Amino acid sequence: VELYDDKSFKDPTLTIRYPEEIANMDNRASDNGKKGFGDKASSAKWQIPKGWRAVLFDDANFKDSSYPLIGTGCVEEISDLGSFSDKCSSLRWEQS
């Protein structure tokens, strides 16, 4: 999963590979080393096997509202997370 700071896949990214889960993105640096990726994701690209999903959560520790990135086995993308933009604070993997 690659999360982007801005819509349309722009600015710093945060790459998360299975099986890593992130309970608090405020403690995680982006791929360019800049610290604190909490409440920044506005677009995403991912390649996740069928039967799995990466779930983005509004709050740290996998709480509050969620936004699933569904695995299809192919590269998927969403250029604008809409109302979930700038809200992602944690991510965990789940089987569908």
C-alpha cells in the first residue's frame, strides 16, 4: 500500500508492506524521512491479494470510522479519498 499526502498521488508517500500494521501514523515517517504521517493520506495505490484488505482508520489504534482498500490481486488506486482525506491515523490488515 502506498499512501500519498495529497490527492492525485502527489507529495510524500508512506509505503506499508504486509504484515506491518501501524497503530499510530503520527509516529511513522514518510518514505522521504519526514516524521509524522498521521492525518495526511489523501490518495492511495495498492496491490493486495484477493481475500485481503488493508483498512485505514480515522483514529489511532484502529478506532473510529474506517476505509477499506480491497484486494483484487491487481494494482488499484484511488486519486481522492474524499471525506476520508487527511483523516487516516492507523492501518491494519484483515481477511475479507
